[in-house]
Amino acid sequence: MKNIFRVFGFLLVLNGLGFGLTEAQQLPQFSQYMFNGLHINPAYAGYKGEHYIQSTYRSQWAGLPGAPTTFTVTADLSANEGLMGFGASILADEQGPAKTSSGLLTYAYRIQTGSASFLGFGISGGVTEYAIDGSMFNPNDFDDGEIPEGRINLFTPNLNTGVFFHSPDFYAGFSAYNLIGRKSLEDEAVALAYHNVHYYLTAGGLLPLSEQVQFKPSFLLRNGGSGPSNLDLNGMFLFMDRIWAGASYRTNLKIGQNDLPDGLSSRNAVALILELFATEKLRLGYAYDVQTNAFSGLRNNSHEISLGYYISPRKVNMNNPRWF
């Protein structure tokens, strides 16, 4: 089994190098993370001040055989007037024969640091399953004993933590994912950068342009401990408190680069994002990622769909709307 998972890890690294993106080596990446902070920071739980459920489906490099797909469901629950938050999330990620599933429970607590500013602390824990389906391989040698005949898997515990600061017009957060569980994978010789400690640093603000239009610039810097860091630069416009439209520019930095080709740092993509509050309770989102790197000629771009539901009506008329 150790050799099988070494093959598993090697395939993921080739996937990342061959198609010019780092998602294969890191935790799943979302273009609409700015509308569901639980994807990158457990301290976000409860921030909205209302109970909120969201589902997201992402198809990476659509149409390419074995391309990654990710599905998540998150529940973000608020208590004690938003000073406490609880969360739950389920994730299923597939990359060819490799499948990863996880379940997490989250708790967050925030303290008031000013008349309208708060600092939150969060933690999430759960379990992650790594699996590989040998029936999806197409080996040259059909008597290769290193290729499993069926599905094999293993489990590891998981722990994430973070801090999140917000005021009516500014937010910033820092988090660390996969703090435990690496040792159990090393015992099985699983060569997965997927379970490296991942760090996320994000910040943004809200700038009113008129009574009907606001602008939200933000950034996200993430590092998975293997390969270059990723930087997202985002610009979103909010129209009439109901429609978000904007884009994200994604590039790589050599921060944390570890013996990888210099050309890898030049890879980038652009995501076009649209979010719509269809009703007071229902939110719809779509993102279309376009590769603008050397592999753009493949025309296998990415699609991401999200559906969110507020268990209580969204408070669009509150004095300090929570748009982060």
C-alpha cells in the first residue's frame, strides 16, 4: 500500500506541473471563497449574524479526462448575537483515480474591539479520507502488482485554526489548515502535498461609490508548503445591495517555492464572478476561470457554481450590512 500511495502522490505532482496550476498539489481552491469564508478560515463562523447554508460545485479544466472536481456543503450558524459561531462542512474532491473526503465541525468566538469592530478566533476539527481507485488506471503491464485491483483508502485526523477581524468597511484574516494528521500519512508513506500545513492571509474593504454602487477590493495569499504561493487580487462591485459582479486575477509567487522550474511562477488565470440575491433568502453564484498562461490553448477552463440559503431573511437594511 505504501508504494501505491507514492504513485498517488506522484500523479498529483505531475498533474500540477503538467497543466500549469497548483490546485492539484494543494487543498481545493475556490473562486467564490469571498462569499463563504468557512472555506479558508474557521474564525469566520457566525460572522454573518444569521444561519446560512451553502453548497459549491467546482469543475476544474472542464472536459479534460480525470480533471479535478470538488463539491462542498457548509453550514454557518450564528449564536449570541453573532459573538459565537458554529459551523459544519463536508468536502468531496476527485482528481482522476484519487478521491479525498473530509468532514469538519467548527467553533468561533469573537470579542468587540471597538464601537463596530470585532476580532474572532476559530477552530475546526474532523477527519479526512484519502482513497485511490485502481480500476481507473490504464497500466502498460497488466500484471503490475503495484496497481491495486480495487479501491484502497486511509483516514487521518484534521485540525484548522484562524483569526478574523472585521469592521463595517474592512476585514482581515489569517488561518492555518492541516495542523495535525501528517504523521499518520508519513507512516503510510503517502506522498501528498495535499495534507501539508496550508496558510491563508486575506484582507479587503468596502468603498461606497454611490447610493446604489459599492466596490469591494480584496486579496488572498495562500501557501501550501510545497510549490509557489498563490495570490488572488479581487475586485467586486455591488449593485443595489443585490448583485455582485467582478473579477479575480490569480498568479503565483516564488514565496515557498521548493525546487520547481522557474517558469512555474509565471502561471496565472482570470476568474469572472457573478453573485445574485435571487430572493431575500436565496443567493446564486457562478464563476468562470480562464487560463491566461502557456496552457491557455487547451481551452479547458473551469466552472464553479454555488447556492446559498439564509435560514432567516437577509438583513439588507441593517445599519452595518455584513458584506464580507
